[in-house]
Amino acid sequence: MATQAGHGEVRAGASDQRAAAAVPEDGSFRGWRLLKVLIGSGDKIGLLTLPFLLVGLFLNILYPTVFSVGGPSAALRVVSIVVLIPGMTIWAWSIALILRKVPRAELITNGPFSIVKHPLYTSVALLVLPWLGFLFNTWLGAMIGIILYIASRIFAPAEEAALSRTFGAAWDEYCNAVKMPWL
């Protein structure tokens, strides 16, 4: 396993037996396998969240007053925008890191990944959906955000086990170094 100093990344190399089974010999992923690696648990999380989203949207259309946040007030709009800016930034940054490093079979340990293990799921669930919902005068965003976060926690252990098999000791070091592993 080779570590590229100063770049916050670890590449699974052919010399590590666990990585050799998971990563192609040239150290990259292609085709459908690349798509599955890029998505991670996202497909399962999405499928678990989708029925709640559809029912929530249906009920929100039928009973908008039940889901209304009362306006939203000017203060709630400001808070929503203030929280959405870092939420969208973390989300976009996470996607950029995933798109750049995952196809090269590199463990991402820098940027938002140095704070939480799953910044893409966490940022969307806690910093984007709830506050976007408030801007649109509905509690639905907060409810779907909670469901999405719960779904991400349900599927995180399997995703983390696969990462552990792929990156071995480097994954263990990363888990010990991440600032908020519980989030």
C-alpha cells in the first residue's frame, strides 16, 4: 500500500493482498464496476429513502398547511441560506474528490473526509435537505433528511467493511484520524 505524502490519499496497490482482490491490476476501475464503486451505498440509501420522499411529496401537496413552517420567516430564510452555503460546498467538494480519487483506487482522507467518514451523505441529509425544505416552506426536507441520514447509517457498516478490505491498515489509520467518526 503506497501513501502519497501531503496529498491525503492512499492507493491500494497490488502488493496488499486485500487490495489486490478488490482493485484491478492497473489500479483503476472501469465500466459498471467504476459506477458501482462511485455510487457506494447511494443506490441502497436512495431506494430506502424514495418511498418516504414520494409519500411525503404526495401528502405535502394534499395537506400543505400540515407541512408548512409558517412562512418561512425572514430569520429562518437567513439561517437556511447560511447553513445551505457550507452544506452545498461540502456536498460539491465531496463529489469532486470522489470523482477524482475513487477511479484511481485512492482512499480519500482529506477535505471533508478528514472530518466525517461519509461527508456526501451527511451534508445532504443534515445541511442541504432540511434547510432547502424550510426555504420552500415545508418540514418535508427535514423529515427526508432524517430518513436519508438513518438510511446512510444503516448501510455505512457494509460500505466501511468493503473499504477496510480494500485499504487495510490505511483504512484503520483513517478511521482513527477522522475528527467525527460517529457523524
